[in-house]
Amino acid sequence: MGNCPTNVSREPFSPIPSELIMPLAGFTASPYQPEGAKLNIIGVFFAGLLGSVLGALIWYYPGKLFGETRLKA
């Protein structure tokens, strides 16, 4: 597994993976639906961006506060 910073296999908890939410949000924002778009594609993009950054910060700051050796124990 190595020390790759993008290694997500060690992540203990992932509330809602973006791989499940973003395709559904993109489909809902599509103008090719019979009823038309129900979401704004720009809003979907920024909501996904904000959620991703906030989700990463939730894990980043405890790691920064306690340190790597304390979290591995």
C-alpha cells in the first residue's frame, strides 16, 4: 500500500462516497430529462467541491493536531 497520499484504502469512515452521489446529481442537473433540469450544474459542481474539501478537512485537522505517531497507535 505504501505511503501514497491518495491511498484511500486506510480511510476508516467515508460517509457518502462521491462516486455514488455525483453521477446522480449530474443526471438530475441534465437538461435532457422529460421535465427539464431540476438542479443547476454549476451548483452541483460547487456543492461537490465544497463537500469534498470539508470532508478532507475533517480528517486532516485531527491528524495535524494529534500527529502521525499518535493516530497510528
